[in-house]
Amino acid sequence: MRRCFRVLYCERYFSSRHLQQWKRSLPKERLSSLGKGVGDVPPTPGYTRYASQLSPASRLAAEPTIFALSTAPGRSAIAIVRISGPACVAIYQGLSHRDEVPKHRHAIIRTLYHPLDRGEILDPGALVLFFPAPRTVTGEDVLELHVHGGTAIVKSILSAIPLANLDSQAIAGSRPIRYAEPGEFTRRAFYNNRLDLTQVEALGDTLSAETEQQRRIAVKGSSAVLARQYEEWRQQLLYARGELEALIDFSEDQHFDDSPTQLITSVAKQIKGLKFLVQTAIKNSFRGELLRKGIDVALLGAPNAGKSSLLNRIVGREAAIVSREAGTTRDVIDIGVDIGGFYCNFGDLAGLRKQSKSYETNVDISTIEQEGMKRARERALMADVVLVIVPIERSPGIDGSRACQIEINDEVASTLKVCSLEKQTIVYVLNKIDLIGSNGTVASMQGLLQRKIADDKLPPSPLPIQAVSCTTDRPTCQTSTVLQGLLPSLTNLFMSMTATSGSDSAAWESSLGATERQRLLLDQCSQDLDVFLDQVKTQSENEEVDNAEVDVVLAAESLRSAADCLSKITGRGEAANVEEVLGVVFEK
């Protein structure tokens, strides 16, 4: 019977060539005892362990009917009330005082009455749509009431819906009609296989998208491409695990076309290729997080470098206090802004300088300013992009003229070197170009700054040095002119930071929609694949494995754990234990 069970197992997961070999190895009486069931094994179901074992009709009838206001609360022209469950027809009949069943997927105008009083009109002209199960958003019967959006009308209809089936118990059943819990419509769509967890999370991103890039990534994640990709990887792991299981049960007394060594080597090569795909998806998910949560930009520089002025020009309002007094900004000022479709969180930081007391200079830094500089360094290390604001200074020369100078103090330089170690992207911004006199040019000052960066061994920038002026005293220095070079350059930088990796970037665009939860599970999957490769001890693609040194049972267990991680991502598969994340995901 153990062999019979293995044949049933292999029918699902093993390659057809090996399956035929295993079938031929069985005694005829054992094989005939299996009957037609061997060929009739159904494919792996896409349901989770939470799905009911009832028939679809019985399952729908057992659920309570839920309803909720689908549009934003408050006064509006139209409000939409969505109802899902077996009592939709009964609710329609109770509110319209008609015995008819509404025509499927057709919009009709109806007067809505109080269910217990035909003389009380709740809405004289509501648009009603009825969608029968299972081809609906939740997989159940769905009724939508498009009513006038007055606050009193909406309240009266919401309070009347639970009373609509009091005289229709035979139709509606004994299940209650109640207001939906947070995310319950989406939860039912998941249980009825209308959505998987990746699509549910993308739905939350769609509702919270504020910029064009956030909208695009949410739309990519809402398709089934990402779920199909994870399921394809899971199936590859199941097939690979099945081949290893064959060695456990059949290698001692049967002969295969491939030796056990060749079989394990073949599986190891498949897992290496799969690991590369998983790691590529992980890299893209990090880039997708930049689009979803926003790109963190820190404005770093010395006091009075023009950080606050530049922030005000970028956001288009006076968000930060600007003063000639050094050390005006003491705390981090975070402002969110849309730059070329990318959501960016700009942080205006306290200026960095060193306390010194001498005959020539007397710089006394207060305790509050020291705390502000400490927070500025911490914020710069957490940023994705660091804009280094380097001002042009005018100092008196020997002949009485005022020459232009550029200086990056030691505090700013040391912070930049630490940021370079943390892999932050550095962009240098040459500020106050309006101070350049007739004897100099912007290009010459940019060259001077570039040489200083090289001499001080500061981290390089992927962009050329950006030149700006934040003054509005001159007609040529208006905001539109000042930022016309900086903002497009930042947009191009953001595009390169969020571009997909992989040989075919278009095919990997859907992986940008992977959430942090999915990325953590992909990380765990990659670790399990590493454990498997360590167990089979493969060093190169052409190296064969010595099966005498391989614990096949442990190796197969590593593949099972990796497949379980992929099951948890989509909420599908026999091992999908996603109960701990369901509440959090659906309530979003």
C-alpha cells in the first residue's frame, strides 16, 4: 500500500518518464488494485485549508449577508451601497415592494420604500444592479444600490436593509443581515477564489496611490501575473521534490534511465536556476518599495547653505523658515511632494558645522543645535538619496574684489563618507549661482567643485553637478528657471533607481508590485534553496553530486519549506497557512 500511495503522489508531481518507470516496476496485482483512480487524480486544488468543503450553493447559503457604504461618507451627488450574500434578492424585494427577481446585470430605476411601511419612501429614484453568483467581485450574489448621496437618505437606507428580509425567511434563510466588517468583501473574494493575497495587497495599494508611479505599480500588482509566477515556481519545487522522493522509495530495488547521481545533479541545476529568479524578484521588490512608500531625500549641508530655501522652491510654498542667522533649522522637517510622478519625502536637515573658538572665529554651538546635527546625520544615513547643498561664497580678495569660493566643511565631508559606505545615492547641488560675477561662469564653478570632490576623496555622484539659485530678487532666478534642470535630473535618477533588473525588464515589471510581506517570504524561500544546495554540495553547474554524501530526506524537506513560502505568498496550495496575515491584509 505504501507503493500505491507513492504512485498517487507521483501522478501529481513527478515527470511522466519517471512515472512510467515506477508504474512498470509495480507488481501487476498491485497496479490493478489501484483501478481507474490512478489516472483520475485531480490536479492540485487552488483552495486554502479555510475553504469550505460544501458545494458552492451550500457554502453561499451558509454565509450571512453583508452590506456597507462603498463610497466616501458625507454629502455627495450619488452614494453606492453594496450588498453581498444569499439575501440580495430578498433585500431587493423588501425595499422595492416587488415580488420580481431583478434582471441580471441590467441597471433599473426603482423607488425604495421602508420594508415595513410602503407609504414611507426612502429614495424616489435609485439605480439598482443585481449580479448573480459566482461571477461577481465576491463570488456571491451582489446587489448595488446607487442612491442619492444626501446624508439622511443614506442613513435611512442603511438602517432599512437589515429589516428587508423579515417577511422572506424562506428565501433569505436564517442567516443574519449585518453591516460588513473592515475588509470583509475582499475576504470573501479571497475565500471564493476571486482574488489571491497578492491581488488583495495590490488592491490596498490601488486605493492609497497618490502619484502616477504608485498607480502604475498598483495596477501591475493587481493582475494575476505575479501570482502565476509564484505558482509556477512552487510547481517546479514540487516536481523537484517528487524526483527526490523517488530516490527514497525506489532507488534500492529499481533501475532508472538516469543514475541517482545524475538525478540529484539535474535537480540541483534546476534549483540553481530557480534561485536566480527568486533573487531577481527580491531585488525588484526593493525597488518597488521605493515607488510604494516613496523615495527618501535628505538635504545635507553646512548652515546657511540654502537647504531650507531649496526645499521651499521645490514644494512651492514656505514650508521651512529661512533666515541669515546660522543654525535656524534645528529639527528635521519632512515634506512629501510629487516629483515627475514619484512620491518623494524631502527632509530639511540642520546644518553641520564644528564648534571652534579662536581669535579669528568664534562658533558656539548650543545643546539644541548639537542634537539637531545628530538627528541630521542619522536622517542622512536613512535616506535613499542625499542632496549635498554646496553654496558659493564671496570673499574679499587682495585687490578689494570679491572672489567666489566653494567649501565643504569636515562635518559634511565625514557624513558623506559614511553615507557612501551605506550605499546611499549622492547628488551634489551647487547653490547661489546668482553670486557668480562677470569674471566667472557656472561651468567653471562646477569644475571647481568637481576637483574639490576628487581632492577630498568624497563619494562620486551618478548625476552631473546641479547648479541652482534660490533667490527671487532677479527676474532670471524665478522658481521655474531655477529648478528646470534639477527636477528633471532627479526624475531620471528615480527612474534608474526603480528600473527592473533581469534580462527582460518588461517581463519583470510585475515583480515591482511585491510587498514587504512577499519579499520576506521570498527571502525565506531563497534561504531554503541555499540550504538545499549546501546539502547536495554542488560547486558548479557541471559538477556531479556524490549521492552517497547527500541526505535526500533533508534535501527534500528544504524544498518543501521553500514551496511552503511561495504558498503563503498567494494563500493557495495545500500548505498555505496564512491565518496570521489574513486580518492585517484584509483590513488594509
